[in-house]
Amino acid sequence: MATLESQYQSIAQGRHGDPFAILGPHGTHKDWTLRSWQPQAQAVEVLGADDEILASMERVHADGLFAAQLPLPVVSYRLRLHENGHSHVIDDPYRFASPLGDLDRHLMREGKLQDLAHKLGAHPMQVDGVSGVHFAVWAPNASRVSVVGLFNGWDGRRHVMRRHPTGGVWDIFIPSLCPGDYYKFELLDAAGKLLPLKADPFARHMEQAPGNASIVYTDDYQWQDNDWLIARQTSSTLDQPMSVYEVHLGSWRRHVLDNQPLSYRELAESLVDYVRDMGYTHIELLPVSEYPFDGSWGYQPVGLFAPTSRFGNPADFKFFVDCCHRQGIGVIMDWVPAHFPRDEFGLGQFDGSHLYEHADPRQGSHPDWGTLIFNFGRPEVSNYLIANAVFWVEEYHIDALRVDAVASMLYLDYSRDDGDWVANQYGGNENLEAVEFLRRMNERVHLCGAITIAEESTAWPGVSHPVYKGGLGFSYKWNMGWMHDSLAYFGEDPVHRRFHQDKLTFGLLYAFSENFILPLSHDEVVHGKGSMIRRMPGDRWQAFANLRLYYAFMYTHPGKKLLFMGGEFAQVREWNHNQSLDWHLLEQADHAGVQQLLRDLNRLYRDTPALHQLDSRIEGFGWIDCSDTEQSVIAFARHGSEASQLVIAVCNMTPVVRKDYRIGVPRAGRYLERINSDAEVYGGSGVGNFGAVESQPIPQHGHQQSINLVLPPLTTLIFTLETH
């Protein structure tokens, strides 16, 4: 057993792994000793409840360890420190018991602590009537953990934490600290080696680079969206319209004079008003979890529990979400559990061991992004990530999590060569631990009233099927196949499209196998791919006509809709995260016309059940004709739950006006031309059908009724059956 002197020496050197065993009050009913390490003090006195001096402490170690013998146990006491001619009174952090209970630590170890975010991290509170901050961190393989900050001169010897051997959690209550204080954790690994200072994995607020400190935070924000939350809890989005405007907050719009991005509160006014005016139902935010590198767009997050402070504090972000809800707009947040960056202040080698990541680089290192991969099979790690998902839903009222890079999580050999991956226990390439994690996460998020969306690019079965049916449990899946095929088709010169019509029709073979979202996301306008308008062939007029045709086709195709910012007014240059969108383009009629088309498409889509009600059911779609490859024309019907809810879409994929083009229709009646993407108001030529056509009892395409149309060049026509 170590001698008392050697333990004093260990404390003075900041190497004692259990300072609570030495510091603070200790003893029996007859003999009590109080010890405190105060290296900056010349003298220390023990004060009672009425500030009377109970004892003058003796310096028992030259580096600043003080001790006093007390006749009776002292529960409530304070210390008066005399330093360089001044004195001040403090509460001793080593006299407070841990707020963490045995059950907390047991559930934490099993990965089943549902309120993990309220146990670990930094939490302002009162203990025994004393205000301060409770810090707790999981670091089972560290030999010492301290809280450091300006309050202790960033000295890791000063506030060494209490270790709980069962579970590997360290904690300490530090009196007098308050919201706004900066802090990090200082750790020694199992061998006693000093590690780089670490940010709090549960930090609610973080300093921007290069400091990257965690910030103690709390607020009493008063939400005003209760009606929204009640409606969210009791309704399903599957039969509702979902038109998503994907946004990178830092580059949607910037201040003209200094090119600085708008704040959360400025965005709550300008962005939310714009999205409402455009008729979108949801905003999807590229990741807002704190991230150090602007160029990652948020996809390499370090502070998973902290909204980025680039645009304000957490209360400001709550205000933004609140404003969205009060304007009837849902908020989707990109969420990144697939990988995390190697920044030394982050999760990698957190306690000197492979704590959050796999130790084997064939499992723990991502070959594409140079990042680390979470060990989903470790209960504490999956608990951490699920707690984070739930945290955004409960704390920030986020309506949906779009989970990034799901395919990279599902496959052990994702982007790996033979020999560079480890098979599962059955010899397969499926990451069974990730599958179990995703299923648990989806179930928990759904119980909180939110939905989940998978960016998943493979044919993995049942991504959006319920867990109890063997699926992964997501609400929706991005339809990456539709995106790739349709962009490839529209990239073809119209003269060649007759050879590629299968790219438009193939997707309908699987369109109802999942609950799909059709994504034209940020990934399609970066890394040399150009902008949406630049991906369209032909001269300027044809490029704009093609883009309008494409958007209107998208809005009639089964599946919810998503478009990245700038695409709605045909931004010309490729997206740059350091610049504002080119809003000045709206001074030009063809750009303004595309924007007006999107505005009208959103409103028609929202108001027309046949365009959204049966999105994921085959009953909601029917081909009229998909075989006219020579003229590159397709026609199809969309159905609602009632027979009268009928939409007819006709797409002319060539720059040729086609007159007397007859198509069959399921019902007799008058068909109103609701959208003509060639209308003059959109920048088109104005060819059309004078607003409506009457069906005739002329059989066509297997129907007893048909309509005779003029098909404008490079145009989608959208008709609805007139009802009385």
C-alpha cells in the first residue's frame, strides 16, 4: 500500500488516480482529517456554517497540500485561501458526493441509459445548496482525468475527477463555475502518458477553432411550437406532401459588406420567410453539429451535442427551429454517425485507447474520408450515438434525422479491397453490429415523434421497412437510383434520348419497394459536377427548358421531393460553401421563371392529394404510355385515395412541338392544364392547350376515353381532372 507521503507526492504531481480517497473530509466518529491541495495558497483556513474558523490547516507537503484534524465530522464547510496578500473563500469540490447513482453507471455500462445526455457532460446544478457545475466523462482506460479551464489556469493537477471503477466514468462537482465557462478534459492514459486536451463528447456549446474548447451551457428557452409537436406526434408523413429545401446555412445568403454568414436569428427571419413563400414543407440542414473544418460542410463533426457556434448559441438555434414550426415548416437535420474526424481534441484515442473507434484499421478507419469509424458493437458507443439522436429531437425539436452514408455503415467491405476488411461471424460482409444499432436508433427516434431518412445507395432490402418486419426501421430512403438514372438521361442530347428511355422507366420497377425521397442534393452540384443548369444540354434556351421539364417530371414522379438551395433558380456556377448564392441572377427572366415554376410546383403538389397521398403504394401510379421511344414522350397517371383525385403527366423530352398527340385517360371529363413548364411566365415559348382539354370517347392506350394534346417543346404538362 502506498504511504501517505507518496500519495501526497502523487497528488502534487497530478498522477493520483483517486484523489477523493485522500482529499476532502475522511475519518471515523472519533477522528476526522480534512485535506486540500492548494498550490497557490500560503495559508488555508476551514470555515464553518457561520464563517467561523474551525481550523487552520497545516502544510503537509511543500507543493501545497494542506491538512487539518477536526474533532467532529464536518459536512458543510468552506475554505478561506490566503494568496499573495489576498484572501477569498471557496467551496471544496472534494466534499461533494457524486450525483451519479449505481443504477446510472450500471445502465451506462450495458448501453441502456436513456437519459445519458443528462448524466454525462457539464451540467449546471445545485448540490447541497451550492451552485456549480457537475462534470462527468466516460474514460475507462485513463489513469487520471481532470477538468481544466481558465478557472484553474488550465492546470490538470487542480480538479482531478472521481473515478467510478464499474463503468469507467469520472465525475466531479466544481462549485462556483457557471454557464459560459470554457473547459476541456486533461487525461493520462493507462501508462500515465499525458494526452492532448480533449473536448467534452457531450458539450452543449463549443468554441470555434483553433481553441475548440467546450463551454458550460444552459438556457431557459421558452418554446412556442406546442401545437406543431402535438400534430407531429399524431400524424404520419407518408400520405402527406414532403417537399424539402436542402440548405447549407453558411452559404445560403451572406452579408454583402463583409461576406459573413447570417446568424440563426437572421436566418429565422429571411430563410424561413423564403421557404414559406416558395411553398416547401421542410428545410433540411446540412450538419449543424459543431465541426472544426469549414470545408467539411459539417460532415466531420466533433461536437455531436453542440449546434455550431458559427451562427450563434444553442438558444439562437432553438429560436430558428421554433420559427420554422410556427410557420408550418418541418426541420430535418443531417446526422453523421458513420464516421468522425481524427482531430486530436476529438473522440479518437480518447483515453489513450481505441474507445469510440475500432482498434483494427480494417474496421475502424475509413478509406475514403480519412476518418474513424464508430465501434457500433460496443454498448457504451451505441448508447452515446442513440442518446445523441434522441437529444436533437427532444432538446431542439428536430422533426427528422437524415442519416448520412448509411451504406458505409452496413457493409464491412465498403470501399475496401480484398484483404482490407474483416468478415462478420458468419463470413459475410454485412456489419451486423451497425444493423442492430440502426434498428435501435430508429425505434427510439420514432418513439420521440420524429422520423428518420437514410442516405443509402445500395439494394439493401427493407431500409424503410419496420424493424418488426425485418427492416432497418427508417421512415424513408433516398432514391439514389432515380437520381443517377434521371440525371444521366437529362444529360443526353435530346436527339439521343430515344435510346435511353429505360433510364426513366426502370425506376418504376422498384419505386414502391421502399418509402422513397427523390434527392437532387448538394452532392450533385460539387466536385466538378457543375450546377443543375450546367448539366442540361443544348443552348441557353434549351438548357432552361430541360431543367424546367426535369423539375416538373420530378414533382409528378412517385416519391417525396428534395432540392438543394440554388437549384430552384438555376444557379449557374457550382456551389461554393464560402460564398452566398448568386441571388442577383433573379434579375434575369429565365432564372426568375425557374423559381416561379418551383413555387407553383410546390403549391400544386401540396394541394393535390394524387401527387403525394399514395407515394409509396403502387395504386398511386399507372403508366399511360412509356413505349413512345421514337418521339421520346412518356405519359402516366397519379391517383389519390378517391377516384376523382387524378393527375395526368405528359413529358415531351425533345425540342419539337407535337400536335394532335392523343393519350388515353382513365376517366371522362375536363382536364385542367395546371402546369405547363413551357409557359411564358416560366421563360418558355408559350405553346400549350389553352388551359384545358375535354376527353373524347376515343379508345387509346387501353382506356375508353382519351385527350388530344399539343405538346410544347421540352416540356412537362400536368393536368388534373376537374371536379364539381
